[in-house]
Amino acid sequence: MAIKKEIQTTEILVSANVGVNANGKPVKKDFAFKNINPQASAEVLYKHGMAFGHMIKHTKSGIYVRERHLLSEA
């Protein structure tokens, strides 16, 4: 049986260090930006992630992409 995977949604997540907890360990928070074109290239996703990151007052610790796919029989 053949199965196909079809991308449905894409989000850019900008992870930032927002402070430290009571034990002195860094606290991270993800800022999600939705409704991103699922066909966008890695370069475009990175460029937009960097632009979104400039809107956040905290130090960025990473840019991530989350995709949701629909699996179905081909």
C-alpha cells in the first residue's frame, strides 16, 4: 500500500532566552508565527525567522520550523 504525505501548515518558531529560573537555569520561550507558505524554501523561512526575531526583545536562541502533514493512501 502506497502512502502519500501532503504538507498542510507551516509555522516559524523563534526560540528566545527570557530569563533564568530560581535555580539559575535559563528559561526559554518559543514565539510562533503561523500561516507561513508551506512551499517556502529554507532560505525564505530563515530570512523571515530572523526578521521576526528582531521584533522580540529577548536574545534569540534558535529559529525552528514546524510542519503538519496529512498522511493518506495514494
